[in-house]
Amino acid sequence: MINNPYCPNINLPEWKELVEAVGENEAYYLWDANNGNSLDYAPNGA
């Protein structure tokens, strides 16, 4: 099974805010863990 990480649009304000809050490495982890959704949304996008 291949696990493809979700890559954020680094120009999104949500992404920039997340990086500022937790650092870039942790931000990538959190973004991927939330299925490519901003942390304002549930992993299913709701």
C-alpha cells in the first residue's frame, strides 16, 4: 500500500499561520494527518 502525503498550497494563509504556530516540519505532519485539510476542518473536509 502506497501512502501519498498531502502537500499544502504554501501560499494559503491557513498554511502560513500553521507554520508560524508549530514550525514547518510539524505543520507538514499535521496537514497530512488531517487528510490535506486545514486544521479548521475535520479530516473528512466537513
